[in-house]
Amino acid sequence: MPQMSPMLWVPITMFVQVSFLSFVFIIYFYGYVSMFDQQSASVSVIKSVMSW
């Protein structure tokens, strides 16, 4: 089914890009929070990410 592949690739690539951007944002946010040594805030961020 070659006709289906372009329709399938668009949401797949969008999902990969969104997940990668959110992953990078979480890493930057985690580093930003850990600079202040607020472990409770970083733990809550990790828990909220895990709940997704």
C-alpha cells in the first residue's frame, strides 16, 4: 500500500518532532530547576511527566 505511506508519515514525523521537542524542553527545564537545588520541584516535574 504505497498510497497510504505519505498519509501515515505526516503524523508520525509530527509526533516524533513534538515528542523530541518536549523531551529537550523537559531536560532544559530539569537542569534549570536543579540549578536552584529544589529537589521537590524536579521530582514533581518528573512525576507529572511519568503520569502522561
